[in-house]
Amino acid sequence: MDEADRQLLRRCRVQLVGKLQVADLWDALLNRELFTPDMIEDIQRAGSGSRRDQARQLITDLETRGSQALPLFISCLEDTGQHGLASLLQTSSQAAERDPEAVRPRDLLPAVVGPVGLRPEELRVVKQDPLKPTPGKLTPVVLGPGELCPTKLRPEVLRPDVPRPVDVPSGGFGDGRAQERSRGNADLAYVLDADPCGHCLILNNVNFSLKSGLSTRSGSNVDCKKLRRRFHLLHFEVEVKCDLTAKQMVQALVALSRRDHGALDCCVVVILSHGCQASHLQFPGAVYGVDGSPVSIEKIVNIFNGAGCPSLRGKPKLFFIQACGGDQRDRGFEVVSAAPEDRALGGNAEPDAAPFLDKPGTCDQPDAVSSLPTPSDIFVSYSTFPGFVSWRDRDSGSWYVETLDGVFEQWAHSEDLQSLLLRVAHAVSEKGVYKQIPGCINFLRKKLFFRT
């Protein structure tokens, strides 16, 4: 779907979610081959299975269904007697053709990944006293840049009761003495002393079907090998699954969520694949199965919520995503670099993402807020922030995984997860002349220290 159609859907999203009669649409969507039967089943299972949840998921997934998705969807609406919504989309589309500037994306700017309504200018740099946990409502921690300059990266911790911003000490990424105090206090840090610590599932998609239009992800097996070794050293039981379709990816994740994690302390999911932009409420992006069908990060995370995975309640669930962050599929074109630092990487860098910036107000906030579950004990690490590309080398793997492995090797014995990922973001952002800024969304209630 092109950007104009995507923006049109988002402007009409509230009306569509509020009025769309999805039960009447299934046959029409199948007949026009907009969705496969498996995709329809996934939409029907979205959220609580209510009409609004199904409508919301349908509109989200529609953005991934190709350049003719919007006109075909309008035809489906007309076929099922939903002429008001069909007219709304047609009128909006005609208006966009007359005034393209109305739907043209703004100039790309760095975007901070975070909860709906969070604006980068609201971020403050603070130093949190680990001995004084913040009472009240859990507030997500967002790691990433507030401006383009990578040398100014600092942890951005959002707290409702902080009276003024306090800068991080210039000597490092955290207070070593405070880290040690936290590590030994079960009220401040998760206890990870089970053996094994938990399950780690790595989904490594390398070879994509011809009809998907997606290239082979050369170098991904290098990433997989590094991460398999790293999490084994961190006392996880590691399982690797390769070249899965979207349906098989979901099945593998659901199977992991249904295991008994009662005697374990943590769970890790790593996804190495192509990816794309996707509408979201809390966790942006989607990853592709080898069949070219996307699975949203939000759906992946929600598989492991309290209802779907009760034996992981109160335990940290970590997700590491090496995939595209933009709205174009990565076709793996090669980059010719003249910079010495890029020649040192072997000259085989391929982009794993395309930049994007979501316009404000495009999510169905009035509809979604009331039923939005509060994530807990969730940490999602992205190889790139929206607005930046994610680079993968055909021979040595991705910059993100290479740096992640190195940082964990050097610092995991003494620093918590948030500090480790901040080091990764800082190091990756300074690689080469091509900008890449990893980012995280943190709903952990405590600090997390790996057992090394």
C-alpha cells in the first residue's frame, strides 16, 4: 500500500473501527483475495474477539496487503452494503488526489518509540534513585534519542513525580554502586537464579518465497549463531527455528507461551527477519514470515500477556527484534561506501529498514484507550528507531546483533539490561556514515541483571 492510501486509512480509522461490520466482510475479502483464510482467522481472534477488536486488526493488517488493497476494500464494503463507509473512503481518496499535500508525509525526523500520546519534547533526562521505587502507576521507560546527535544519547526515564531533570554522570552509563545495591535487593531487581534461567526462542527467517518479493537475508545465520551462544552463556535454554511462515511463527510463539514456566525466572524471544511499518497502540512494527505475510510486534508481545501465559506473570519477558522499522520492504540493495569505517565492515552493508514517521493523531485513540491492557514486565529492544535504518552485513551479520553480543560479553556481569541497551544504542549510532539508532520500550517493574 502506498503512503497516500495508508494515511487515508489512518485518518478514517476511528469511523471505520466504530462502524465496520466485519462479520459481513469475510467472504468478500476472501473472494477478492485480499486476505487468506489463515489471516482471516487471526483477525477474528484479535484482542477479545469483539467486533471492535476485529475491525481494528483488519484496518491494521490492510496496510500490508499491497498497492490495490484500498480500492479492493472499498469494493468489499459496497458488496456488503456498507455504502456509508465506502463513500467515506472514496470521498477522502478523491480529496487526496486533488490535494496531495494533505496526505504527504512530513520530512523525516527522529521519532521516539513509546506509548500513545508521548511526545519527544516531554522526555526528561533524570537519574533515578534505585533505593526509592516510584509508587503509583507503572510508567514505561523509553530509551533513545531526543535529537539527531548520537553523542548526546542519555537514558530517558519517565517518572510522574520528578521535580526537575538531572543529568547522568559523564563518567558512564550508570552508577556502579547503585547497580550493586539493586542487584542484591529482590524489591528492586528481578531474581534470576533458576537453572536454566528460562527459555530463549530464536526465530531466524533467511530464505523467503519468490512471491513474497523479499530477498535472502544473508548474514542472518551469523547473528543467530552469536545470539544462540550468548543466551546459552546467560543460562537460557535456547531453541532455534528457521524459515517460518507467518502462521508458523505465531504457532511457535503460542507453543512457547503455553509451556510451564513456573520453575523458570525469565523468557526471551529473538526475531531475525524482514519487517515493515504497522499501525499500533503500544509496540510498533511488524515482521515477515517467509511467505511474505506480516505479524505485528504488538501481536507477538500480547501472546505472552497474563491471560495467554499465566506462568510468566510477574516475570520479565524480553523481545529482541532485528528487522526493518520502516514502511518499505527491504530488498537488500548493496551500498558502495567510500568511508574508511565502512570499508572496515567489508563493504557488504545492506539496509534492514526504511525510515518512517507516523503522523500524530492517526491512531484510534478514543476507541482504543478504554480497552488497552497495561503491559507489565515487558521489554522490547529494536535494532532501529523509527526514522532510521538498520544495517546488516552479508558476511558478519547485523551491526545491532554484533554490538549487542559485544556489550553483553563485556558488561552483563555488572550492569542491568537498561544500561546494556543504552551502550548498544550509543555504539551502533556511531558506526559508519549511515545513521542507525536502536531503541527500546521498557515496561519492566524492576531492574534486570543477567546471571553470568
